[in-house]
Amino acid sequence: MIGKKIRISRIMRDNKMLCIPMDHGISSGPIKGLDEIHQTINKIDAGGVTAILIQKGIIKTLSKPPNAGLIMHLSASTELGPSPNRKIMIGSVDEAIRLGADAVSVHINIGCKDEAEMLQTLGMVSDECDLWGMPLIAMMYPRGENIKNPQNPETVAHVARIGAEAGADIVKTVYTGTSDSFKEVVKGSPVPIVIAGGPKVNTDRGILEMAEGAMRAKASGVTFGRNVFQHKDPQGISTALRLVVLEGKTVDEAIKVVSNTE
């Protein structure tokens, strides 16, 4: 598994991850922050994040490799289709290797009618990743017809554990809202857990406090999308998150580097 260890060292620092997912162009189109995605990537990369997560088509258009590790997302759906929660494969592990990615990711929605198909996909991708020594990040979301409260700690812990049991090296899941409740999610997973950013947060302090709470719960990092790439200062908020997540600084210390903060 030396290949996985080498590649994981490219997307994490001291076993901590600060990843910015920017794979939303398929699901939502050229939304704010992704309309000029190469400029946004450059700003975020300059902020010192450990990884950037994008679709294969964007990798092909990069003018230069980022300093951050590169994660290629393998699954997708669109808001325009009849089943937005059904994520299907649009890429492969060997394609990610050819494109120079350091890791791959797959999105799985637990609790929807298409859950079984996505679980099968996750298991098969995990096997391919083991074959090639490629790290796998499983985006595990409680989302669908059978989910009453997507932030319920027991539900989130179950969903995260599914990702670990199916063979993921790192599991991304939703934050339960408090550090104490999220500790149980982390405790229940034998692999590192990182949190999703969720909907747009109204304040810089709110973004940083969520990251700080996750790290206090012993999470291995954060993967924040809209709260970073749609921020008025993507480089500044990336730097502030780096200070909190990777360097253990307080919110009050980190927030000073963000331009025009509240």
C-alpha cells in the first residue's frame, strides 16, 4: 500500500486535510465562483489548501498543475435530470491515473431509492483503488426519501461507517452541528473523517467555527466548497481555514487574514 501512502501525503499535511471541492459544474452549472474556475483555483491554491477536488474535464484544461494535491471526482448527476440524488460513474480510476490525479472521490447518497446501485459502485471503485494504490474519498451523505433529519448524529455515524466498511480511505460526511455530537461520528469510523461545508454560511466566523468544531471533535479536516469558492476573498478564507485546520490557530487569530471580514 506504499502507493496509497505516497499519494495521501500529497492531499494531506500531517494527516490533516483542507480540501476545496469544485465539482459542482455538472450538477449546478457555471455558478458564481466556478464561472471562471481557473482564476478561482489559482486563488485557493495560493491560500495553502492541501487538496483541490475537480472533475476530469477541468483537469484537462489546467494550464499548470496546482501546488495542492489533485482529487478527481468520478461520479455525477444534474439538477436538471429526474433523479438528482442518483450519482452515476462518469470516470474511472485508471483515467485518474492517466490525468495525474493523486486521489479519486465518489459521491454516495444513503437513504434514497438508488442507494443500492451507488453502494455497489463504491465497492467496485474501492477494489480498483486498492489494485492501483489510489486513495479513495467517499462522500457519504444522508440524503433521500428515508432520511428525516440529515444531521442526526446516529444517522450520520451510520452513513460514515458505511463508507469505511465499503473500503474508502477517507470519508467525507455532513457535520452534525456540534463538536460533542460529531465526536461520536469520528469514534465510529476506523478511517479518517472530514466534514462537508454544506449550504452557504452567512459569516466568515461561522465558516471558521464550523471547521474549529470539527477539528475539536478529532475530525481529520474539512472539505468546504461554496463557502470558499463563492467567498468574496477565496484566497483569504482558504488561508484562514489553513490556520485553523492545519496549524491549530483560534478563530480570532485566523479571521484577521480575510479581507473585509465582519
